[in-house]
Amino acid sequence: MRLLKPWSSRLGPIVMYAILTFWAVVSLLPLYWVFTTALQLPSEVMAVPPKFVPTVITQAVPMLTGGEAEAYREIVTDAFGHLTYLYTGTRMVRWFLNSLLIAVSATFGILLLDSMAAFAFAKKEFPGRELLFWIMISTMMIPGQVMLVPMFMIVRELGLMNHPFAVLLPQLSMVFGVFLLRQFMKTIPSDMMEAARIDGASEWAIYWRIMLPLAKPGLATLGIFTFMASWNSFLWPLIVMQRPEWFTLPVGLKTLQDQNLVNYGLLMSGAAVAAIPMIIVFLLFQQYFIKGLTLGGVKG
């Protein structure tokens, strides 16, 4: 029995890691398929059965090491043909920069505005604080589709149609960010604020030099959510942008589809390019992201 105990204690973690590994592979399979389809030859995109490893990977390296430089250049050129066409035959670069500008601006704007509101709701005492907070939270129950017509009328009256501000300004009112940061800031001890006030720090200094540095995990979590939501936004930019030069990346990729024919290789190449910034942002801030999710619900 003594010999069986160590194995029985290890069996649970082994099974758990096996299940997590399996689901991780299943979850990453669509992303893998996007990138492999982007590198497939035109004749392989609709092949049956599908090829899980593109020919450019299985044949290009042997051709290069075997001295077949001309065949190597030909197969690489064909494999990267869709990506080349994206940057030479479409406005992919402009769409990418438009999405990057709007997503980065929305992320920094929401982090600033929501953190200030969260600081007030979490650490300030004023009449009607809880009532005002829950009234604001209740607006999260309103479906976004209901707000499309009023927002469109406001944007049109302000003369912001076909302008990046038409996409950016409505994104700055993110109530979920206030709720998330408020829950996180409530876990920060108020004694630090009192000590700073005794030392003569102003309210702005307390917010900027104490609360924001301590709220980095929560800010990183909200920043990732905001960047992903803004980067993937499709319906609202489609409504307020009619000029192709101001299309965001999701709207621009939609225009690559013909009425009766879909070039899956081209669409997957665009989807791969669109996925890269989100992957980079998540990898850079994943430690703060995980910490923010775990600490944000400690105290309500």
C-alpha cells in the first residue's frame, strides 16, 4: 500500500494535465488551420482530404538543401502569393494602420477614463455613490444593437461620418471596465492613501503614483479585453465608414469576398495578419492578465 500511494497521488495531476493538454490542442486547432491555409498553394486550399502540413514546409527545405534554388523560389512565391497580393493589390496596410490607431487609442482612453471612475467609486465617499454605481452597471443589460440607431444619429449630427472618431468615441464608454477596476481597487488597502495624504500628496498624485501602479494587473486585464474588442469590431465600423481608405481591418477583409466566389486562401491570409497583434498583446501581458482575473474577485 505504501508503494501505491505515490502513484495514486500522481494519477490525479497526470489526468488533469492530459485533459488540459487535449483541450488546448483542440482550442488552438482553428488558429493553426488559419495560418496553414494562408501558406498553402492555391491548389491545396480546397483539396480533399485537406493537407494539415503545407507543401511549402514539407518540400521547401529539402529543395533548398538539395541545391534546387529555382524550384525553391517558385514554391515559396506560390505559397506567399496570397500575402503578397494582400499588400500589393489591396489596401491591407491602410486598413491595418486604421485598426491599430483606433484600437490603441480606445485602449488608452478607456484605461484612463475607467480607472479614474473606478478610483472614485472604490475609494471616495460621496452621497449616492452606490446608487449611481448600480445605475451605471444596469446599462450593461442594454443590448448593443439597441444603441446602434441613436449612436448613428449622434455621429451624423456631429459630422463625424467617415472619420476615425466615429468609431473611437462610442468605444470610450465601457462600463464593464469601471466595474472591473473598481472591484480590483477595492482590494488595495486604503491605509496607503491615508499615509500619502499625511505626506502632503494631492488626490491626483495618489491616483497617478499609488493607485495606478498597484492596479497594473487589473489595467492589463482591461487593456487586453479592450484591445481585442476594438480590434475585432465589425458592425459599428461597417455602419459609419463608407470610404474604403478608412475601413478597419475586419471591414476591409469582408470586401475581399466576391458575390459568388470566396477566395479562402486570401481570406485566411488576412485573418492570420489580423490575429498576430492580438497574440502579441496577450503574450506580453499574460502574467498581469491572469493575476488580474484572480485578484479582481477577492473583495466585492
